[in-house]
Amino acid sequence: MSTPILRLCIALLLLVTFQPPFIPLARAAPAAFPDIPPEASYGEAVRQLTSLGIVRGYPDGRFGPQDSLLRAQTAVTLVRAMGLTGTGSTHNFSDQGDIDEESWAAVRILADRDVARGFPDGTFAPTSTLTRQQAISFVSRMMVVLGRWRPQPATVLFRDVAYDHQADVATYIRYVGGVSGATGPPSGAASLLGAGGIASRGWYAETLWAALQPTLAAGSPPLPEPPATPTPATAPRPVVSPSPSPPSPIPSPAPSPLQSPPPGTVPPPTAVPSASPRPLPTAVPSAAPQYLWGLIGQTGEQLDAQYAAGIRAQVVRVSWRDYFPREGEANGVYVGQKRAELDRLRQTGFAIIIDVGLQDTPDWLHQNYADSYYLNQYGERYSGAGLVDSGDANLVFNAALRVAAARYIAAIFTDLGTDFASVRLGGGHWGELTYPSAKAGQRTNCYWAFDRQALANSPTPDWRPGEPSPNGEAARFLNWYLDSLAEFQNWQIATIRRSYSGSLMILYPGWGIRPGQFAEAAAANLSGTTPAEINGETQVGTDHARQVAAMSDPNVILVTTWLDAPFGSDDSGDPREWRPVKYLASLATGHPQKPLLYGENTGQGDRAALQFSAAQMRRFGLLGMAWCRADELLSGRYATLEDYRSVIAATR
């Protein structure tokens, strides 16, 4: 198509649907469109918006409710709804192309007020078709700028909504009560039907009117003139905290007593509302990346450079050992340091993913409590003495230790608040969901369920791995052993839910036990000779399929900590050969809640590992990824901050 014809087509599209901006002070008679059936859910919205002059139909009398919109068309409607005029001044995207000056002015006006945001390459894509999640974000930001709404935290992450739209969707649902076309209740759904799909004219009218109706209904005063936001050169980075006075706040129930359920069962944890956590960033600059890029092990150096590179989340670890160096006595200096660290990161603009640090066991736990260590079948204890994040507290089997751990977790949210994008859970070595290693000294086949607490609940207390099992002892033991770790996962979720209602990240390490490997190990009497045992997966309990199936909380994110796994075949038809991220993705797809996915690398990765991790993140639809670690990124010996910046910039 020639340029003049293209220009004419675009101009006609804008003309017939959206006349030039004006202040909607008077109503015209509602238009009657023959292509809008009386029962259409969007019918009233179209009638009201056309009477206000915000939208119009085609010259032939149709409205075209199933037709799509352009992003520039949407900008014109929002400028009208806001009652704005002018040309805009501070933003000038690079791709005006054939868009007429009046429509381009609408784009710039909205950009000045942070309602319209572009893409990392400096474009706005004005002739791109509007998606549903973009439409909801436009409307939510408009209402916030007008002072009618306050930004709300994304306490439920929708599976088909990009992270930089999550909080806008949450804000819309908070005030409107739902989204047309959504599935499930807004307070508990993990997916939003068609959010990434195309927004039709009828759907958009319904979505826009649902927000404007309380203000623009007959007899209501016009919307006030909103202020323009500061220019990027002078504006501080957006740090949107939960509103101190949100509309119709949801009451928080009193927390449950800090008591532990009996180890060995897998009760589904119940999500309990609490104080609003910080969402994934609610106000993201126009160059915001599509994914949630994070960094683990923050040192406090070069924070501005990290933010400029596109990193938007920092994983902050809290240490049980340092928080409570003595039982019942919190270290005020340490707590103050953590508060200052969190404040600095938030002021820089980062979202915080908090790691509660159960894996860093305080010395007093072993001194004050019996059976505090895991024991293997040889009667040898697993001790992480002198090691950081050893995960050597016997939290899987010892209920008394869980009571102490629950008190510590409650203290974190009391002292540091609930203003977090997510909370990482695992509780084992390095904070992952795992038993101790299969290797201990010269031993290579260690199972860790033979302390007194474990044996009291074991279905085979007199049997040991490697011994004959004429009555199915090996299978019964292994089934209970793996169930116990899944129950520990659910206990962590339930305990966090007493204080925090936002998203949780469960860290799943290693390759994982794959289909058929349980039966192989049991048939060999857990002798350590089958593939999953030789790799140590069976002994450490990485039965990800069992753990994901046991989980019922609707706001849990599955995290692979081996996103950069260098071997495997994701194109194979055999699940045993899939890399961990693909296997975990398959488990998420098969789960009723359809949980989101996130990824982390193993550490000491070079540029190639960084690029590969990002490619895996894109391929399997992850929410984002966190790079391990900050000190390595800034050392110059591994992948660098510049490498990370270039990967973020290249990833859409």
C-alpha cells in the first residue's frame, strides 16, 4: 500500500471513531447503532460514551463492536474523557509515521501524564492493535492521574498478564469489581481471559465506561483538569506504596496461633488476607522491560546503574541467625540495617523479593532443642556448623522447631512490613526446598529421616535403605519421605499466610525426580544405584511433581533455580530429558491453579549463560528471572552489568 493511501486509511479510522479532542461538557442524544443487539453487555456503555462524544460510530451508521482499535485511537478517547486539549510537550516518541498531528498530540498529552508509555526502543507503536491488558492499563492510569483512583497492589498475579500490567489490572478490578471476559472471581483467579488478546471496540467501550460511569453519569460534575507529571529529567523514580486509605479496605483477620500441624500430612494451606504487600512495580517508566528482571545477593553498589540497566527487582535475604542471635531476643541493630537496606532499594525504584532465611539456622536452636538435626540411616547427623544457609534445622520432622520458626517469620513481617513484591520459600540448603545432600563424608546414599521425630511417624521405622523390602518397605518409606517434604512446603505457605497475602515463590532446585524414577528406586530398595539416586535427586527429595500437586494456594510462583541448565533436550518427547524449566512448566500447565513461573541461574555464569537463561525465560513464558549474584555481576570475572543491560534491552 502506498504511503498516501496508508495515511488516508489511518486518518479515516481516527476520524470516524474519534473526533479531535474536546472537553465533554454537554451530552448529545445517544446514537442507536443497528449492529449492537439489545442484549449486548456493552450496549449501554456505547450509548453513554457516544452521547458524551468520547467515541463515535462509522459514517454508514454502524458502530463495529467487534472491530479492533489502534493504540493512537485509544489515546484520543482518553484525552477526551479527561477533558484535555493542547499538543503535549515533553514526550516525543520516534514513530509518529503517518499518524496525524491531532492524534499524535493526544499520545504526547497522555505521555506527559504517564498514562501512555512506550517501549524500550523509544517507540509508541501508534498503529499497533490495542490489547486488553494495554487497554486496562491505560484506563487505570488515567483514573489514578485524575485523582479518582489510587494505585493498588497486585496481590493476585494473572497468568496471561505481563508483569508491568499486573498492578494496573489489580487497580481496575479493585474499583470496578471485575474485568469483562475474566474467568473466576477477581480475588482468586490466576488467569484473566484474553488479557493479552485483542480489545474490540465494544469491549473497550464497556471497560472504559465501567471506570468513568461514577463520574460521567448524568448529573455528575465534569472531571477536573489533571496536572502534568514532571519530565523524565526531573521526575523521581516511581515508588508506589500501598495507599494509606484505599477504598473499602478488606479487613485482615486476626493471625492464627503460632502452632504447627502434625508433620507427615499434607493439608492444603489457606490464603489469608493481610496488609497489602508491595506489588510488582505499579509505575514503570516508558522504557520498562516486559519481564521482571531481578538480582540476587545485593551489595548496595551501583544501584542507579542497575536500575538504568533495566533491573527492577532485588532479592533481599534475611538471616534467622542474625535476626535472633539468642532465642526470643531480636537484634535491633540488624533489624535497623535491614530496614535501611530496604528503604534504599525502594527509593531507587526496585521491587523487593524477600527471602525469609529459614535456612540460616541460629546456634541456639541446636542448643535449646532436642532432635534438632537431621539423621541419616547410619545415625549420622547433618550439621552445617560454620556454614551460611546450610538448612540444617530439622524443620521437616520436628514440630517444636516449627513453632520457633513461625515466631521468627511473624517477627519479620511485624518489623519489616509486608511491602514486598514476593516472598521466597524453601527452607533447605541455599533456601531451596530440599533435604540435605545425598553425600556426607564418604557416604553417597544418605536419606535423612531417622531422627527420633522422624522415626515416630515413619511407616517403616525398622527398615533402612538398601535392605530387602519383601513387604514393599522401600516404596512405603520413599512415598512417606517425599510426602513429608511436600508437607513442609505447605507448612511454610500456611505460616507465611498468617502475615502476608501477596505472591510466594517456592524454590525448586536441581533436575528433579522424573516420571518412572520413583518406581525404579523403590524396586532397587533405595540402594543408590538407579539414575535418580546416583544424581542425588531421590535422596534430597526433589519430587517436583508431587510438591506442585500438593500445593493449592492460588498465588504461588514456581521457581527453577537451574534456569541455565547446560544439558538436556527440551525438544525430546521424553520428560526425563527435559531441562528443569521445561519440566516445571509442564507441571504448572497441568495444575488447576496454572501457577506462574520464575527462574534463577546457579551462579558464576558468563555472558553466554545469561543469554541462554533469558532465552529459556522467553521460551517457556516465565514472569522473569533473577541473576545470581550481584557481587559476581560487578566483579568483571563473569557476566557483567553491561551484559545484563544488553540482554534486557534485546528481550521483548
